[in-house]
Amino acid sequence: MMAENPLLEKAAVKKLLAEAARARAAAYAPYSGFCVGAALLFENGLTVSGCNVENASYSLSICAERNAMTTALTKGLRLPLAVAVAGPEGVFCPPCGACRQFLAEFNPDMAVVLKDADEPVIYTLRELLPLSFSLEENR
């Protein structure tokens, strides 16, 4: 577990997952029924959450992770330390490829907190998205 940062200690990680689960309750998923919540953690201790929002024109749907990040940007928050993702209870729910690439724009080294069985597991975004696309030469 990435506990070098006190914001990512076990209790804080569980709290971030709980925040993602609360956000999941607000999801709008009438087509798939697959509700997802996400919570971003920033260095100042603030969290910003989001949920997935589906649309009858499926390509216009937005995932919870991207919803949370766009909300964070409206608050002036640009460098997330971690993201927690909570799918349906009991379902391991890592971010989709589009969300991985989207979040990498803001911090490719952020922690990705997921629930596996009853225990949180932490990956880095870079682990989940090796060789992400970037316009920067030295990434």
C-alpha cells in the first residue's frame, strides 16, 4: 500500500472509498443499471466526487471519474493525489481506458483505490495505463 503519504493511510483510503460509494448512489444509469461513483483526493485533504451519467445517445454518457475531475477543475483543483472508484457492491471496478487517459492528463502517478472483496487495493495510474498518450516529450 502507498502509505508514504499520510493522506493515503488505511483509514483515509477506506474513507475515500466510502465517499465514492456515496457518490454512486447519485448515478443516473437507466440503460445499463451499472452505477459507479468516484472520489478524488487532493493534497490539501479536499475530496471531490462524481457519478456516472448515462444518455440515450450512449456516446454522450460520462463516467464517474471524469465527472469528478471536471467538477474539481471548476473548484480550481488540478492535481489529484488519488481517485477511488466504487462500482456495484461486490464488483471490482477499475477505471475504463478513457478515464485512465483522461486522469493521466492531471497526474499520471496518482493512486487508484479500488475495493477487491472487502479490502482496498491501490495501484498507480501509471501501472494501469502504461505508455499513456502525451504531448510532452519526456513523460
